Amino acid sequence: MTELGQLLRPDLRGRTAYGAPQLDVPVALNTNESSYAVPGPVIEAIMARVAEVAGSLNRYPDREFTRLRTDLAQYLTQTTGVPTAPDQVWAGNGSNEVLQHIVQAFGGPDRVALGFTPSYSMHPIISEVAGTTWVDGLRSQHQQGAAPGFDIDAELAVAQAQQHRPNVVFLCSPNNPTGTALELSVVEAVYDAAPEAIIVVDEAYAEFARPGTPSALTLLAGRPRLVVTRTMSKAFAFAGTRLGYLSADPALIDLLRLVRMPYHLSSVTQAVACAALENRESLLAMVEAIKHERDRLVDGCARLGLTPVPSDANFVLLGGFADAARSWQALLDRGVLVRDVGIPNHLRITAGTPQETDAVLAALESVLAAEDREEIA
Ligand SMILES: *Cc1c(COP(=O)(O)O)cnc(C)c1O
């Protein structure tokens, strides 16, 4: 009998599935979700909208999700000041799906996707699963040294773009897992250096950026190969809905229609997302509070002798652990789940409620003290 594994596509054999642990712990700060539950009035609005569409669930949804695109376009226009029309917006079940649409349309076998590691772990997975060759680019020459942080060196990025001639380039700003936003000059330079590529700027955390951080949305005009992706999973505290979107030239969006599944956004998803956008003030109200907790985490961790990377996101990457895997486990033993992103000596912690910040700082202090004692012993 043939083993199932041998029937698998050869390039998928030996791979492990994406899997941030979903554990039941008192303090879960490992996937950059919002710790704040959906407020009561928003729940009411969602239920009313779902009730409206429930009677017509015998029909397929609006394939063009017209109302949702209109609402998303209005949200972008209002919050970024970049005039955005509904035909410049595309959406999917999470921004992972819109990223997949981009790769399916512009990547694929015999094509190359370039990213700058460390960055979002799904960019290579989405690329390779679609048969695209992934090139793990360098962010800077001193990547492993702590001093310059994890900023992308524009000249180095341009050289790599020229060398590998990618079909898709992934940039991420603010970057996951490092937290810092990108200078727009890097986006412009990479765009010009890769004339055959779709340039994706993943802005999943844009709403958390420190004041004065510009969005790549401001670069879209006149750049038909540029795509900016966003999500409702983080700032909107809406990860369970699965709604991500992008803004790009209408002609590019037209090409994405070639690869999407028919009726990919359910009537329920569309209704729920519209209700959330209508009530965005109360959903986004927690963004400022989360930024405050992020800054408290940065300060508190620095005081503990750790090395926080400056963050424009709802999480902090911390350096300074002697053995990140050991500290990860010790934190979990104290009921605090964080993320080991595979960068030596670093852990990533999501910013949550004030109580969670207190809990994680106390747990870190206790873990570091225990590790010190072990070293002395
Ligand atoms: C969390 C995250 C996303 C969000 O994915 P969804 O599918 O929208 O939930 C996208 N990009 C980055 C960099 C992220 O960290």
C-alpha cells in the first residue's frame, strides 16, 4: 500500500503545518490578537445585520461585496487621507487570503518571491505552497548584531531585487515580528529596482504605528504594481471574523478575480464586517490603550535588562534572553504564553490589557531571577 505521504506533492513532503499553539492559559500574548472582547453595542449591531441576511442565505452572496468595498474604501480615505475608491479595494477571508490571491496571480511555478527575513512567516509559506521559489533576503549586513535593529538597508534591498529579479516582493510595515515601520523611501527604491514585480506592503499593524509614520497607501498613485494589504484582525479586534483587504490599482484587482474562488466572501462575513466598520469608533477605541501597554512593556522590559526593539505594532520583540526556548517554557509554566519566533535570544510579546502587562512583567522578572540563580548555582 502506498503511504499517503508519498502521494503528496514532492515539494510539500516533510513540511510542517503553520501552528502557533492555541493553549488555554491565563495570559495568551502569542498571536497579536486583541485582548479586548467585542463591546456589547457592536454585538447588537452584528446580530441585527446577520439577521438581515439570514433569510437570504439560500442565495450566493454578492460576489463583488459591493457594500463592504465601499465601506472599506471610506475607512481608508477617512483614516489615511488617501482618497480611495471602492474599485481600488479588494478583500478576502483574512489578509492571508488576499496575499494568496496575489501570489496565485503573479507568482507560481518558475517564478520568484523575495522577502526580507525576519518577517511574517506566512509570506514564504503562501509563496511556496503556490509553487513559487522563495528567496530569503537579508534586511541588513549586521542582521545578527543587536545594534542597528532590524531596519531594512535600502541599498542592500535594491541589490537583492536586481539580483533575483522577483515577480513578487514582500515588505512588511510595521514589520512582524520585529515591530518597526519601514521608511517609504525603501518601498520606492524596491519598486524601481524590481520592474517586473508586484510589490506588496503588508500593513497589518498600520493602526498601531507611532505618530508621523506614513502609510504606503500614499505611494499608490502612479504605481500600478504596488499593493498595500490591511486586516481587521488586529486593530479592529476582529480576528475571528477573518477579514483582510488590500488597496491597489483597479487593473491589478481585476487580475485577482482570475484566481479567487467564486463567492469567496460569505454573506455572513460581509454583513459582520460592515457592521464592524459602521461601529469602528468603539472597536478602534482600544488601539490607544494597547499602544500605551506596548510602551509600558518596552519600558518595563528595558528596566529588567532585556533589549526591546522599538515598536510601531501591538507587540514587542525582546532581545537579551540567554536561551529563548527555555525562557518561553518558563513563562508558560507561569501561565504566560508568548511567541518564540525563532530569532536567537528573542521572544515576541503581544500588548494586551494593563493587567496582562503587569502579569507578563512579573513573570519575566521571576523567570530572569530564576535563570540568574541557576547560573550562579
Ligand atoms: C496578523 C498578520 C496578518 C493578519 O492575517 P489575517 O489573515 O488578516 O488574520 C497579516 N500580516 C501580518 C504581518 C500579520 O502579522
